[in-house]
Amino acid sequence: MKMGNKFAVLLAALGVVAINAASVHAEEIIKLGLSVPLSGAGANWGKGSELLCHEAAKEVKAGGGVKVGGKIYNFECIAYDNKYTAAEGTKVAQTLLKRDNVKFIGGSLGTAPVRALQSLTEREGVLMFTTAWGPSIKGPKFPLTFTQMNTPSEVLFPLIKFAKEANPSIKTVAFLNPNDATGQEVEVVARKAWEAVGVNVVSSDWYERGTTEFQPIAVKLARLKADAVDLGAAPPAEAGRVLKELKALGWKGVQVVPVATGAEGLVATGGDAVDKTYTGAAVTFDGPTATARQRQLNEVMIKATGESMNTIQIGFYDAVIALKTAMEKAQSVQPEAVAKVLPEITFDSLYGSKAAFGGKQTYGSPQQILIPVIITQMKGLKLVELQRIESGELKQRIAR
Amino acid sequence: MQTALQLVMTGLQIGSVYMLFSLGLTLIFGVMKIVNFAHGQFFTLSAMLVAVLVPWLTTRGVSLPVAFGLGALAGIAVSIVVGLLLYQFGFRYFQRDLVGSFILSIGFALLFEGVFLHYFGGAVRAVPPIIDGDVSFFGVNLTAQRLALGLVALAFTLALYWVLSATRLGKAMRAVSIDHEAAMLQGIPYKKIVFNSFAIATFLGAVAGAIMAPISVITPTVGADYLVKGFIAVVIGGLGSVPGAIVGSLFIGFLESVGGYFFDPSSANMAIFVLAMLILLLRPKGVMGNG
């Protein structure tokens, strides 16, 4: 090849590279920060949540991205380990907001780390989605905070009512909760829910997350001879261990684990002791209500984490879709503008139906996602859906 | 009465694992005069390998007890190799240097925690029970698995006692812990004794991890919990004292059991820390310490 031809080929190649580089720059990226536990008993929740954030971002990209003001935006999920503690949650908050400059938190998990994050997001005008169960993070004081899954006020009353109706002999219940912000706030709502159905709370005990020895507290729970135990905000692996110890001590009663998100975690540590346990944060994907997309993502989840997809993780997927819908409606990628329209939109939830944000009557501002409450029970080593309660407020919104 | 007996049995069982763990800590302190904060990582490594290998082997047709035996052997062997590497390239140069060894061992602990998180992931792992069934006597209920664990821990403790009191190695270890220079003047091979002591301590930590795996929740940070309790047991009993480590561990076990019953696990944990502070104030050398 002559020198002139070589030069022409080189120029053409440089031109192609330049055009590609320009097209890459044309795609705008919106970073979605995630503050989740990636280690400890809640690690699978965090890993799965990050996975579903990525899956939703891929889906948005495949659908042509987020179209705002003639530009195309796509999402990028960035996750850090908050270890379910306030101290680590503070570090994660600083990293996300100060180093990564995120303007949207695609999801956050654990009331204590979320409080740390929220203290920054609200001040710095960052929109935050959270799965945290503590009611203290909601209300008109926090206009940029939105809850992406059902929380105690939505789950506990129907779950406990169902458990009581199915087991009318329950007269007493004993509580055990993790000794942190989530546990403490869940306990307050659970107490109200049990007392509302005429059940007396005989004890309320606390343990530190990460505890490996549950035999002493199991001895206490067993000797109380309560008709039911409510393990509140205990994650599945720890709840399973408590139930196993209770069974070994000969205790036979009604078991309620509101935040048990799936069968695998419970069974891994609890074995057959988890039989008949009522749960409020799990979903089944083998029934007629499961959609093809749910089944597909559930397989991806099992492959990645060894556990089924759960309601916490679905919240991270739904947040991405809700953001896309709200940004396109607001024609803005500014957090305040997006937050303003979020309560007005409905969007396609991974639950297979429409979802929206509401709950003004309960929390004083419309920031709670409206999705079905699913009551499930362990039957043997398998999770079975017992009841699905659709949100009345959502029905009215869709009808409008 | 039944409740009291149940609490005693629970305390004994919990204390027996702390005992194995803290014996390793106190042995290292006695001989090398250092506190090894990386000791919990040997426990974690062994427990994690059991938790990884048991399901892997059972899905390949190996029976559960055999899979556990192989997993435990592998876990203990790998932990000892890692422990001796840490000794050879680290702790060997920091003997009788509390500050230096403190920084080194904390560094190793953080390094290994990161490595375990990277390679094993942060998720909880569980090992199925190796021995099924419950044991009941005088109204006390225990799983057969926990009873076996207690007996194994007791057997290893008795074996260590025998080694320390009746063998040349044990006598040399005791001599070194009392006065290493005098021991050397008597012809005791100091370096070899220290090396062997570190290996035995690592072995005890790894055994504790392996036998705890089927009854605990295994994560890459599980050793940290045992390190704190084991260290408090050693402080209460007296740093470097073998009987002190045993007494301290059983005491912590009973406190967890009784405190967890009459109050709750969080309060029991707080009580353990308060007690450690009180003992440090009133008897800085521990209940059985004489150093």
C-alpha cells in the first residue's frame, strides 16, 4: 500500500472513532445510587436489589431510554455496602453524594443507614427511594423520600389479622426484634396490630444483628408459653435459627416472620422448623399470578443469589421504572421536579399490575408505593401464597 | 428447676465454644506476649470452608457426615497453613511487642475479612445438621448436635490440658510463658516452641469454627463476634492463663444464657462488657492471672 493510501485509511479510521466517541457522549447517564447491605445476614437482599436495579436499567435502555427534552438518558446503578448500620450508612451516603455526585437514590435498605442517608439527601436536593420499614423516615418533612415497598403499616395489620383468623386460639404473643431502628419501629406497629385483634403481647425482646447464638432467647420464648411468636424485622436466616431452637425446645405455636422474604433463607438455617410460618414480604412465582417477566427475573435471581426474588428487590426494579415514567412526564431530570410528579403517575410494576405512590392519609404525604400485600405461609419447605390484597387507593387512582 | 438446668446446659454449651476459641488466644499471649486480633479469621476460614465444601460434596453423592468430616479437615488444614504463613511472615517479627503486633493483627484481620467477602460473598451460609434429633433429660431439651459439639469442645480442652501438663512440648511452652530467657538458658528451643504454640492456637480456633458451622449462621464476619467474646473471656480469666480462659469462657457462656433469659440478648451483651470493665478496674490481671 502506498503512503498516500495508508494515510487515507488512517484518516478514515480516526473519523470512525471520532464519530463513535461523539455518539457515546450523546448518551446521557443518570447515576442511581444504592445503599444496601452487601455483607451479613441482609447481604442477599442487597445483592438481589442491585441486580434488579441493573435489570430494570437494561430494560429501560432496550426500550429506547428515558426521553426528556429531546435527549436520551439511561440509568447506571452504583451500589455500596451499608452493612445495615448507621455508621456504614453515613460513609455510603457521603460517597454517593459527594464523590459520585448522584442526584437519585434508586434504593436504600435498613432504617438506620437510610436515616443517615436521608439527612443528606433531603438537604442536598437528592431524590431517594427506600425500602426501610421505619415510619420515622416518612412524612411531609421529607418531600424527596419515597418508599418502594410495603412497610409495617401496610403489611402487619392484614398479616396479623389473617394469622389470628386462621388460628383463633391465639391469645398471647411474644416479640423478638433486632435491636436497631428498623426493629424498634416495627415493634411499635406490630404491637398495635396484635392488640387490634385482641392478642396480648407477653414480652418484647431484642437481639443484635449478626448474633450467632439464639439458644438463650429461645429458652425464654419457649418458657413464656406464648401462643405465637412474632420475629418482627428479623431477616430470614436469623429467624430460621430462632425457630429451629424453639422447635428443639419443644415449643409448638404460631410463627410469624413479617419480613421473611423467601423460603430459601428461612429453610437454610431453620430446616423443617419453619413449617407453617406466616410471612409478609415474600412472593411466589409458581402460581397463576406470576408473569413471564417475573419468572425470568426470578431465575436470574436464583442463579445469582441462590434465593428467589423478593418484595425488597422488586422495589428496586419498580423504582427505576417509576423514575423513567416520572422524568418523562415532568420532562425534567431535576430531582425536585421529578418528586413533584411522582405522586401523579401510574407505572407498570414488576408485580404485573399498575402501581403508584400514595398513602397521604397514613403518612401525611403521598410517598408510599401502592402495590399488593401478599400473605404467604411455609407449607413444609415450600412457600405458598394465601392471600393477595390490592390497595384500595390504587384501585381508585386507576379508575380515575 | 427445669429452667435453671436448661440455662446451665445452654451456658455450658455456649461456653465450650468460647473455651476452644479463647484457649488459642491465651496460648499465643502466654508464649509470645502478643494479642492476636486475627485469631477470629482462622475460625471464619474454617467455618466458611465447611459451609462451602459440605453442600459441594453432598451434591456429588458424598454422605453428609463424610462431607462434614472432609470439610472440617480441609478447613482446619487450610487455616493452619494460613496461620503459619502469617506467623512466618508477620508475627515472628513482633514477638513481645504489644503495639506492633496489635497493628499487624488488626491489619491481617481487615485484610482477611475483605478477602473472604470477595471470594465467599457476603451472603449467609448454613450447614445442615450432621446429627439429627433432640436429647431430653430432667426436662432439659438439647439438640444432639449441640450436645456433640459440647463434648468435642470438652475433649479438645482436656487434650490441651494433658499436652500442657504431661508432655515435653507442654512443659516447654509453660516454661517459655513464665520466663522465655530462663527457658532458653535451660536449652529449650524457643523459636520451635513459639512456632508450635502458634500452630496449636490456630488449630484450636479452626476446630471451633468447624464444629460451630452446623449450628450457627456463617458469614465472612462471623469470627469477629467470637473474637470479642473470646477476648473478654481471656481478660476476665487473666491473659495467658489457661484455667483463666476456661473459667472466663464458661462465665461468658452463663452470662449469655442467664442474661438472655431474664433480660434479652442485647442486655446480656451489654452486661458482658460492663463486667469486663469492672474486672479490669478491680483485678487488672484477671481472676486467675498472675503475670
